[in-house]
Amino acid sequence: QVPLVESGGGLVQPGGSLRLSCAASGSFFRFYDMGWYRQAPGKQRDLVATITSAGSTNYADSVKGRFTISRDNAKNTVYLQMNSLKPEDTAVYYCDAKINNNPVAWGQGTQVTVSS
């Protein structure tokens, strides 16, 4: 399996911003499709955003216009820039990697808390 390590979470006030990072190991990162997911306590894990190996992006309706997913293949890293954060964005955020729509690896998650 390919290890993935998320970082950048923390406590932020409503309307604030955070930038999450997901770092991968190995030699094939540039071929992976990457995604960000989130899970609140007692709730199902939901897709937040995806970026393909070619750079095409998609977003959940709940985050469109506020979040931006990007990747830096030279650093084996995918990012999630989160702006205009709301309390309902509070969750553990996970990244994953896929090849031909088959999962390769999941990270352990990073906590994001949006609260006054």
C-alpha cells in the first residue's frame, strides 16, 4: 500500500480559512486520481473534492465556490484550500488515491473544527 499523510487541520472561526495537505510516498503519484473526504462523528464519510491525474476537478455542492483542490506532482502532494468555513464543515478530513477507480491508499485523517 502507498502511505498517505494528511496535515493542516485545526481550529478556525466561521469565515476563516485552512489549507490541508496530503503527502504520498512512492514513485507513481503523478498517475493517481486523488480525493478529499470528510466524516463528522456518527455520520457517513462524504466526498468533498477530487482531482484526476490530468488535473480535472470536481466538488461536492456543499463546498463549491469555497474549497479548491490542487496538486503538486513534484512534491507528491495534494492540497485542499478551504475558505469561508462554516460550522457544518467540522469533520475529520481524509485523502485517498485511486488508479483506474480502484483505491490504492487512505490517510489517517486530520481534524478540522469550525467554531466561535
